Amino acid sequence: MTSDIQPHNQKAAAVWNSGGAHYEDISRGIADSIEHCVLRLDPKPGERILDLATGTGWTSRILARRGAKVTGVDISEKLVDAAIARAKNENLDIAYEIGDAESLPFADGAFDAVTSTCGVMFASRPETAAAELARVCKMGGRIALTTWLSDSNLFKMFMVMKPYMPRPATPAPPSPFEWGKTERIRELLGTNFELAFEKGTSFYREPSGEAAWKTFSTGYGPTHSLAESLDDARREDLKRDFIAFHEGFRNELGVCVPREYWLTVGVRR
């Protein structure tokens, strides 16, 4: 167990750990949405910015190249290790920590801005994570979040995996895709932030559905851990369905899946 992670989130940490350094290929697939997020945040040199659920650090590195003083936090030890290695290779001065979005190890108002690119939406207790996000953002500070729409093609990809997943606990935990509805985002953040929204589309491109399966079953924790939990026959069935879903977006050059998201920008009240 990782001491920085609350007991009820240890399983989630293990899931995200399972993709390890290969998660970088997942970030490559959402690079366009990350650029969109950073553009609208408009970071300034010297600003203290927290990148929450940093993964292998793609967003944090873009922020650091803009001159921000960046801290990256993730629930996964292996993802943090990979982020540290990549920042070091680029000579970027970024502080990385293992941390739980529901219990952040920072003082009130520690940051000028907070980003999370398709990350905080996966926190198991969204109200708690939203409160922590507000707590560590200074008054007048900013947030910029990307969250997949609740009917997006990313959601539909999860629906392909759902029949192979264990039955959820009763009562079922909240869906991360609730963050894909602006009314829900307002419920979570509207008390503490003045919010504005902009819809975006990220284009996930691969040579084939087979390549998409390799990318996700290797580097994306939920897909990787699910595939590993299945027997050989069920794993082959999941692989077939996953490939078929992505092949539904084939064009003359390969596959290109449009995946819709909300960009939320907020100013701390």
C-alpha cells in the first residue's frame, strides 16, 4: 500500500499503476485537448501551478515550458516515476509527488492555478476532490479542466469494456462521466469558482483498431488491468470488440476517433 493514498483508493492506484510508463502513449492521444487546456489557462512565467492527476506529466511539461513553477501529483507511483524521468530528460524543473486528489498534501491557497486533463474526473469521491481542488487554489486563482462528455466516444469505449468488468458494488460508485455534464460540474465547483465552458473534440489517431488495442491494453490502466483479469477466451473477445469499435472510425489513412470533452475554466471566488 502507498501511505499517501487513502485506503479506499488503493485499488484505483493499482489500476493506474498497471499501465506504467506506457501511459505516455495515452497522453499522446489527447495532446490536442491538453494544448487547448493550457491555451485557455494562459499560464504566466513564475506562476505556481498544480497539475492534478498528472499521469506521465505531459501537461505539466507544457506548463513548465511556458515558465510556470509546476507541481505534478498523481495517485500512481509508477506514473510519477515516469513523469520524473521525462522531465529530467528535458531538463525541466518540475516537482512531482504521489498524492490523492481527495486529500492533497498542500496548504490552503498554495497555487495560483490548478489543471487536470481528464484526470480528476476519475476520483472516487467527486465532492471531496472538488473541495480539495478549491482549497489549494488561491482566491482569484484559476482552474482549467478537461472532462470527457457523458455521451462521448470515450464513454462509448468504456461501454465496450463494461460487459467484461466485474459487477459494480452496491450502491454503484459515481460515474466519472458525470463530469461530462456542465450542470454536474456546476454542482461540484460552482460555489467556489466562477465557471465558463468550451466544448472541444480530441482526435485519436492510430494506423488500425489493432494498434489502438495495443496502445490501450499496454498503457491505459483500466484497459490493461481488465485484460489481465480475464481468461484467454474472454480476453480475446474483449480484444475483438475493442478493435471493432475503433475500426468503426476507419478512413483511408487509418482510424480517427473524435472524442468530445468539456473544457472548464474557473476563477476562485
